[in-house]
Amino acid sequence: MNEAAGNSTTEAIIEAVGVEKSYPQADGTRIQVVGLTNLSIEPGKIVALLGPSGCGKSTLLRILTGLSHPSSGTLLWHGKPLDGQMPNVAIVFQSFALFPWLTVLDNVEAPLEAKGVPAVERRKRALRTLDTVGLDGFETAYPKELSGGMKQRVGFARALVVEPEVLFMDEPFSALDVLTAENLRGELLELWLTKKMPASAIFIVTHNIEEAVMLADRVMVLGRNPARIRSDFNIRLKHPRDRKSARFVELVDYIYKVMTEPEVEHALPDAETTAEIILPTGGLTRDALKKQEGPLRTTKYQMLPHARVGGIAGLLELLHDHGGREDLFRLAEELVMDVEDLLPILEACVVLGFAWLKEGDMQITPQGVAFAEADIQQRKVLFRQAALEHITILKQIDSVLKRKTDHSIADEFFHDILDEHFAEDEVQRQFETAMNWGRYAEIFDYDRDQGRLVLAESSAPSQSSATPVIDTPTQNSAPKS
């Protein structure tokens, strides 16, 4: 009998109860990055956390490891609050994070030395762990002498040498080439299945859907703005798993749909049981509301996907060549791209009204067809039309510049607007994307040295009527099958 994910009778190692993360703003409001969330990490499981870029995956990981404190809620370690203590966990980072001046052996010994482990004992443990991850013979090498895969093995060894109860991994394979990453995944899984690693559980943040389905016993998919768990389910496929099996492909397709259609509630296909383990905002208890340090504000600005116009044009051309409709999974496979690379471009096409997502398929709209078939100059006109119809920040920039007598304004004005609606690390990326799209569409020119936006000649009020109009469906309507 299937049980709901996260609701096992096994005692959780780490449990997050009503945690949320928000940041205060100058006006007294707070931007919520992680919505009110409950989740648990149980022994004997590999848990994978998926979600689009910038959705809050790493923020949630830092909360679970004790590196970041939640704004509200409680983090429990074996049922008891941490009370300022660090849990017995270790983290493998995406960027290797090795000390370049230390040898491989010294890098692995470093966390033991920080814990005060005697020299003889830490040397024995470090050598034993290096042998476990296949680095026997490289003890005296320096990081600069190692390949990317070997550097990440050192990262694994350094995390495992402290014998953590939970091993956290933050996109550990994303900086590696495809073959090296695949090899390391296999080695990690072998260590786990043969019980050669001390960890009782693994929590891996990843952007790779196939990686999650290949490794994990349980998968959680985050939505964003703020981060919320949209799907949480167990995977009951035996290892080793066949990528071409019907069930594997079905689960990959399901996760694709959840990630690319955030406004749609998708049912997990067939036998698996889902468990929605978050509390929606409308269901906050009175006590939880009292703990909020100021009102939370939702944004009317959509989060722009970080895609450049060249990528948008290329994807639309491919889609048009494929007859206007293509399965998202097959398209990513054909392009030899991870979903993380393809999704921002796809989302940009959708938010601009050039394409639709329907049942896991990407379908071009009439405006997308017009864009794909247009010449260089006509594409700029069509992109401007789409941007001013769908993108709030670009509409505001256009309106302000047209109303100003000198048709110019400091970029700081719009940077500050974005700062009121997005987390600090996201503001600059949103601003750069808006600048890239707006300049291409010739809505404005941007003098970066002077820090000023100037209305482009093609967008001047006297010429605005020259913009052609393409008759397309509204954003809320659905294309015909």
C-alpha cells in the first residue's frame, strides 16, 4: 500500500514546522521568499528538491542545514528544537569550494581539524574516506592538478569524513560535463545502496529532472514567488532505474508539467500518492500570523525568465520548423539540453504570448509564427508589441519616458521599484533582463555609464501609431488542440 510522502511513521531526522523566510523592506513590509512550509527528512531516503531558477531551493536548503534562520516557524532535530546548535549535517557544493593551497588529504582533514579531532584519528578517517570515493593515490595532489570530477570527489570525501547523519548536496553535478556527471551519479548511488557512506539520508537540490527520478526515493517540486512545495511524492522504482521505461518517462513528464505550468494543478499519474504538506497562505493559523514581523506583500510584477532574445528567436524557429507543436521532453532531448537550460527560454516565449504550454507540449501562437517568419527589423516591431502588452515593468518604463519632458530618467528609479517586489539577489537579474528586452525592442536606449534610460526614436509618441498589430489570442485564452 502506498503511503503519502513525508507522512511515514519513521521518526524524522530533520523536520521543518511552519517555516518561512522573508526580508524586511524600508516601508515596513516584508518580501516573502519561502512561503509557509512543512517538510521532513527521514532516514533511509534520498530526497530530491526541484524547481525553476531563483525559486528558493538553496534558501530552503540553508534553512534545513541551520545555516540560515527562518523568519518564523521551527526547525526540529530528532523532534527537538535546535536551540542555536548546528545539526550533524554536511554539504557538497556546486562550485567544489576546495582550499587551493591545501593538498587533497589536507582538504579532507580540514573539517575534522575544525571539530578538534586528534591528528592521528583525522588522518585515518581522511585516508579511509578518500579510498571510499576512489581517490586513493591522489592524497598529495593539489586541486589545480585535478579534473572537475576529481575535485567533486574531494568535495564528497570532505563531506562524508565528518560522518553526517544527513548529507546535503546543492546541485553537485551541474558544473561537470555530461559524462563525468553521469559517472559520479552512479558512484554516489553505489555508495548509498551498498551502505558504504555514513549518512542516514541524502537531500539533493537539483535542476535536472532525470537526475532526480534516477536517484531519489522522494521528490519535491517547488513553485516560486514565494517558494512553495507544489508536489511531494515517493518514487517506488527499483534501482538501477531504466530511463526508457514507461514509468520513468511518465514521472519525468509529470515533473515537467508541474514546473512549466505553475497555474495548473496536476495529478500524479497512476499508483503514486501525493501529499500536499504545506499550509496555503489563506490557511495560516492565528498564532502563525502573530509571528509575522510586518505585513507580507505579493507582487504584481511577473518574474521575468532570464532568457535573451536570441534564445527566444531560436526556440520559436525550431518550434515553427516542427510544425508548431512539440513535446517538451523530446525537444529538450533533441537539443541535448537540461530542462534548466530550456525552461527560461520557454517561459519567456509563453510570457510574451509567442507560445503556449499544454499537457506537456509547447505550441506556437499566431504571433509566435509571425515572429519566426519575420525579418530582423519586423521582429523588433513584433517583440516591442508583445513586450508592451504583457510585461508590466516595460509598460511602465515606456509610459514614464513618454510622459517626461526630456524623455529620459535615471535607471535607479526602476531598480528601486523592482527592489520593492523581489529579493535582493534577484533584483539585478530582473533589471538586466528588462534592459535586454527593452533595448532590443527599441522601447528605450540605455546609457549604462550615465545610468539613464532614454526613449527610443521608434517609441516616440508621434510614431507610436506606426506599430502594426497582430491579431492573437489573449494571454488567458487557450489554443485549440
